[in-house]
Amino acid sequence: MAIQDCCSQPGLRPFADAKADMLGQLETITAAELVPLEQALNRILADTVTSPMDVPAFANSAMDGYALRAEDASTEQGLELIGTSFAGHPFTGRVEAGQCVRIMTGAALPLGTDSVEMQENCVSANNRVTFQQPVRQGQHVRQAAEDVAQGETVFQAGMRINARVLAVLASLGLEQVYVRRPLRVALLSTGDELKRPGELLAPGEIYDSNRIGLTAMLDRLGAEITDYGIIADDAALIRSAFIKAAASHDAIITSGGVSVGDADHTKTVLEEVGRIGFWKLAIKPGKPFAFGHIEQCAFFGLPGNPVSAAVTFHLLVRPALAKLAGEQLTPGVILQATALMPFKKTPGRMDFQRGQVARQADGSLGVVPAGSQSSAVFSAMAEANCLLHLEQDRGQVEKGETVTLELIDGLYW
């Protein structure tokens, strides 16, 4: 029988139950605003977007070549060249049987033509063009509305506007777009041992890396962040910061102070000024994660260890912020891979270990640990490109076993 994880006390909330419970306690903020397209990156669409036009609005050439009627291409004496169609400067006449037009990529297809042959397959001399192979009707033509038709639903409300979405919106000619207002997030760290980067360290002190990392992740999500800095391990100071932040923010995110040490005041203060949804989860890293509310402001208490803070932000805070913001969150990419070496684990908690996954010579996926799995070693986290999802009751993972993992490379963190 496998030995239980020494930190897996009875009563810890299973991860899936806690996440579902948390999301059920959050209400989406519905306020919206109209912003210029240039300011819409990383915002959440508040309305469904339907296309006001066909894209492309007209049939156009996908190649530099010659526009013609496909049935005329076989004429031995060639076709009469009667003009040129440029992008932005179309040929305005009509092309009759036995005629063709020089055409550039993106230029409008002239009236009377239905196809384009690339210039490499044509011979032009003395204002006549001959074609070296049959031409298929419609070839090398981008038809009107081939991309998007007028009135078509392009994006649903809740879509996060990334660079690709932004480009599509621009292709529709939209100058402005309705988006949810940004989430207002208060961010703070607790701990007498913490210093800002650049300050001199006294014995026993460390630099506060969590707040820097969390700020970067929140920036990628388009949040409006109020940085409350580092709060000392003093219940009165923490209480004051919580009350002030809750009055004007949608969410408070803290790191540190949620464990059971004598200087860990976060949970106690949250109980005094708000309400706790849950505290302590059957996960590793991140067991002492706390969720609750202060009035209508959501509260997320992250552990102080940097890996624990980053992992719980990804697994729990990120979906919660999506719910608040009205975002339809796209699930992460979940894959199966073969363990190329053992992963140490004991039953009792769901374990999100950091790994490096790569394709093997035979085409299969293999994964190895990304350095130390200690929740205090963030340098190994920076090397990871995936999180292994090791089931709560699972024990040691041996070489050759199949594991489930989530790709994280290139995400907001």
C-alpha cells in the first residue's frame, strides 16, 4: 500500500470540487464600453460581432498573372491583351471572348473573366498571351465573401481580443468595438522578510518575486492593477489594506500569509472582514490557497512559495478572473505523454509537476521533470513547457508510464 503524502490531512478540498464551487460563487461584471480598435487588444468582447460586409468584398486574384475566361485558354493563337488590373486600380472595362487582362495579386477580377493563370505558365508577346496548360475555371481567384459573408457571426461575446482577432475585426472595417470594462485588481504581498528588487537585503530577507510575476500575468490579461506593495506581517495593517482594496476593486490577490504559521494572518483577517469560500486544497503545489469575498470583492490568497503562487494563479485565479470578466476561457491543450524517467509522487493530493515535453524519434511525446519540483525553486519553473496533471490517488510514476499534461509554453506566464 502506498504511503500517503505527509501533508495530505483529512478534509482537504479536491481540486475539481473547489474550482467548481469557486466559479459558482462569482458573478460576471456586465459593464461595457466602446473603444477604438487600437485600444482593444486583450479586452473581452461584450457583444457578438457580425460582419457588416463581405470579405473579400469582390472577387480578386491570388496570383500575379492573367485574368481570362477559362474556356478561352486553349485558343492556339492566344488571347488579346487589352489592359492591366492593379490592386486598388482595377481594370474598368469588360473582357470579351478571346481577350485577357494582366492582373496583379489582390486586384479585382475584371468583368467577363472567371479565372487567373499565373504568369509562370504564360507566354506574352506582341499584345497576345498564350497559355501552356489548361486553365480550371475559378483557379487562383479569391471569391467575394470567401472569408466572411455579410451578416455572418464572426465572434461571440466573451472572446478575448488577441492579435489575430484584432486583425479580423480590422478586415471588417470596424473602427470601434464594444468590450467589457477591465477588471480592477488589487495586488499585494505579505511578509516581513520581503524586499523590493534593488533594495539591500538584511540577514533572513528575500526579494519579492511573486508580485512582479503576478503583475506580468495580469498585464497580459488586460487587468487594471493597483499595486499595494509589501504589507508587513501585522494583522492591523493587513486588515486596513484588505478593507481599502475591497471598496474599489473587483478582486484582491495576495501572496503569502495563508499557511498556519504564527505570522500568517491572511486567513484570520479574511474571516474577520469577509467570508471564506474555502481554504486548503488537496493539490501540490498550492495546498494553502484561500478563496473568499470581502463584500462583493473576490479574494484570492495565494501561497508565498513562488511556484505555488504561479501554479495556483494559472489553475484557479485565471478561470475565476475569466468568469468575472465574462470571458469564454479556452481550455489548455491537454496531451498524453510517456514518462522518460520516474516522477516522485505519493497519493493524497493532485500533483501539478513541472515538465519538459518533446516529440521523440518515433513521433510519440515524452516528458521529463523540469528540474527540481520544490515549490520554492522558480528557476526550474522557468524551464518548464508543461504541467503534469498527476491524479490525487496516484503514487510514484515509473519510467514508461503514461501521464496527462497541459502545455503552458507561451501562455500569459
